Amino acid sequence: MLGLLGVLTAITGTGLGVGRWTRIRVETLPLPVETPIRIAVLTDTHLVDDLSVRHLQSVLQQVYAHQPDLIVIVGDVVSSRKDLPYIRKGFKGIRAPLGVYAVLGNHDHWSGGEAVRRELEALGITVLMNESRTLRKGEAEFILAGIDDLYTGNPNWERTFRAIPPNPKQAVILLSHNPDAALSPYRNRAHLILSGHTHAGQIWVPPGFHRLAKRLLGRSFLPQTEYGITHPYGLKREGKTWVYVSSGVTLGRSVPRWFTRPEAVIIECTPP
């Protein structure tokens, strides 16, 4: 009995240790770009206290070592309205040659979407609310689009893609906090979708667990996402579109991570 208790304690402790082991994950993808473009992806920072601020600042220093051309923040910057003062502390000094762009997540809207937006913009971060931007690296162009949160915001697909031709020569990269963007018909108009929201499940479970829970219980432990139930983490190809669902930066608070690692992601976009 004591031996079993010791094994369970060791597994639990190891899982919690892994959950605090932050990594910078690098993915190389062929996209229609004329020159390599390096994009750093941060999501689900959930700034709630000074510890989360220090953690984010540490992650940013690791990101800068990869010399990204662009940094994107894919929602859930904070967890609640009282956390707004931590935004300027956490993202202090954030920079990239082609700029820093963000979309809002469900927690951002619950915290007061406009207030979160103002805090980010005060740091020079551009918040994309159902809109797109054409960015240039040298003579090369690509398009960055951002859709508002699909469940708590006011997403408008038509407006988001209004300035984007149906078959653009440039790469189109879509930011959507919720990975259910991959279920929209507009998915086919993006070459890459960058999302978060799932925290990779926060607690590791066997593959297929979330689908089984939804089937048996009528609900999932990954709320407000259908795509995330089947693909809670990582890179996947959907037709001609790449989808990356990041596990996010947060270490977790009320529910700590267990065998799911926090991360920032470097997407290396290379000419095909």
C-alpha cells in the first residue's frame, strides 16, 4: 500500500514538474512567401499576479533569442477584470521588427474587451478586430488577419476577409483565439491558422478522452470548442490549411498543469 502511494506521489509530482517546464517550440512550414518569415506566437498568458508577469517576461527573453520578425498574441491575455494592471507589466518592452499584433480571447471579453484592447494598444500592440493588415519584409508581402473571439466576441468573417482576395498570391495567416476557426468555410482562405484556448487540456489525458467525454456526458472538459475536442494541441493539416493550436504560456493557477508543458511557438514560414 505504501509502495503504491509512493508511486502515485512520484507520478503526481513529476506531472506537476513537467507542467512548469516551459519550452520554445519551433515549427517550419512551407507557405507562399518570397523570403523566410519568423513568427513568434504567444497565447493564453492569463496574467493574474506578479508570478505570471515574471514568467511571461522570462518567456519573452527566450523568444527574442530566436529573433522573430513578428510577434502575435492570440488571446486570453488576462483572466478577469481585476488583472488589467498586469498587462503593461507583463508585456513591458515587447518588440519585433514587423510589429506586435493581437486578438482577444474569451477571458479578455469577460474582463472588459475594450479595456484590454486599450492596455495592449498603450504598449504599441495592434489589436485586430475582424480586420487584416498587409505586412512587408523587404520586398516580400504577406497578410495577417484577426477574427474576434468566436464565442464571447463579435466575430465577423466577411469583414475580416474583405480586403483579402479569394486566391491571394501572398500567404494569409489568420489569428483566432478559439481553434473552431478551422471549422469555418473561411478556413480555406487562410494558409495558416494560429490559435490557443485549449491549454493542451491543462491536464494530460489519453488521446480521444475529450471526444469520449463529450459523447458520454454531453460536455467536454475543453469548453466552447468543437475543434479543440478532437485536436487540443499541436500542428495539423486541414485541406490546404495548416492549423496550429498552442498549449499557451500560462502555468495554471486554480488548476495547475499536469504533464502539459507551457510554451511559446516560433513558426518558420519558408518558401515552398
